[in-house]
Amino acid sequence: MPQSIRINPCADPVTPERGDLRVQVGIDPASQTELVALVRPRAATDEMRSPPATALDWSLPFSGLGGSAHSEHWQVVGPIQTPPDAAGQGRARISGELIFGEIDCVLGDDIEAITARAYAALLERAQTAGCPHLIRIWNFLPAITDGVGDAERYRRFCVGRARAIPVEPATGYAASTAIGIPYPAQHLKLAWIAARRPGVPIENPRQVSAWEYPRDYGPVAPGFSRAMLLDWLKPAVLLVSGTASVVGHASRHADVLEQLGEALANMGAVLERAAARLGTTARWSERSVLRAYLRDPAHAPAVAAALRQTLGAEVPFMLLHGEICRRELAIELEAVHHF
């Protein structure tokens, strides 16, 4: 049977807050859906009801800064399986051809070793579930740009990830986001999705592929794809990685709104490439979901206004206070688009 992902503004009993989002994932779009993961900012945790036991509470370690959405509801056409929690592997939920998981581990001094163990646990959990293909990963790391040169925490995180995934998988790296937690924290948090079938990695013609970055950016280049296209879903879905104001491999612009424009151009190029592969056209619309991470909360009103003006009022987005993995960058975007 066909599978589908739908992205719509929610106004049904599953979403008590007006403006919440629903991301439906499942086998039959006409069937009853169930919540498999709830994504919401740190400040919203106590304002909304707890998800059911069958769902993951992907509470983000970031404060919300506004936008047209309060949260994201990832829903699936059931049933949802809840495998037993495994030591070091975190919680997971399985539905159809997808597994959703999370790992939360104490981040000590040896960032490389702890990251490698977390990724090894993630890979083992996905393999055991029969979903060996990593599709989407979110990495939330405290003080992501602390440290000088190769001692920077993000560079050390990349080294640790490469220990668990030393070469590009045959089906490509997962789409990925790495954002710094902007308040004192001691935990590395991973949220991830894997599948029984591989997606199609999509690269950006305006950028150097992340895994081909020169040595200037650390001893190990970041291992992620710019986006992942799930063309086996009906309709297809594009999961866009964290995207910033980078052209080639260099950061561009000092002004936050100029950075926003460049990041949108990068995301648009990825969307166009995915659409061309499908033999169609696409634009950001109500069938899309965007997140924007801002280093400085004071930029939120201007960024929100610019997003509404550029994308239109129908495109839902969430603004979050997070640190970008390059010190000179003020904003990073990510998205989901439903064709």
C-alpha cells in the first residue's frame, strides 16, 4: 500500500493549540493517525498536555521566539510499536517502515568518545528494528563553538560521529542539523529517524558537499547530506538539513537578514533539485514546515517579518533560540516539504 507524509496546519482534537503543525507519516492517508513524536520549544513544555505513552516527547532544549507555529506534531498511521528501552540507546517508536528515536547522554570531557558511543547506539537500535537507513538526525550540543581551533566542541563532535560512521554510507549520509544549546547544559541530545528503505540524498549546487569541506573546518569534515528525499512515500517528502548562509564552503554576510536571504536561497536550490528529480516543480507553501534557529533572540521580530514577506503567510514556521555551529553565523534554517 502507498505511504504518505502530510504537513498541514492543525485544527483538530490532536492539537489543542491553534497554529500547531501536523506532520503525518503512514501507510494509508485515509486511516486514523496517531501521534508518534511531539516537537515543542523548551518554554512550551508546561503549557501543553503530555503526549500519549506511544509518542516521543521531542522537547527541544531551546526557548521559543515566536513564529506562526507553537509545535510540530509528527503523526503516523498506526499501529505504533514501543520497543523496550535499552541501556544507552534511549527510547524509540516504530511504525510501518520508519523508526523514530531519541538519545540523551551526559556529555563529559571526552566529547569524541561520548558522541561515538551515542551514534553506535543509534545505529544498533535502527539495525535491530530492521530500519538500517538513517534518514534524519538532529544533534543538540551544549556550547557548540567553545574551544579554539580543533579543540572547538563542534569539531570534536564531528570527529566522534566519524568514528561511528567512518565513510559515507552506500545510500548517502542522513540529513542533519547540529545546533548549540544556548544555556549551561551537560547533555548531548539526539533525535533521529531511520527507515527500512533508503532515501535519496540531495545536494546543493550552490554549496560544497559538507563531507568534502577542506581541512580549514576541522580534522574531519561534517558527515551529512543537504537534504533527504523520501521518494518512496506517496506523495514524496523532502527533509532539509540545517542550512545557513554558506556559499561554496565559506560563510557569507554579517547582517542577519542578509544571512537569512542566503539561507533561503540555499534551501530553494535544494527544493528545486529534489523537484526536478521527481519531474515536477515546487515552492514553499502550506505543505512545508520551517524552523529557524537564531543566535540572538533580539533578531526574532525582524526575521519573522522577513519570513512572512518572503514566503507568504501560508508557510508555517517556528523560531528558536539556538547557537549556530559557526561563530560568525546568526541564523540557521531547516525544513520539511510535502510534494
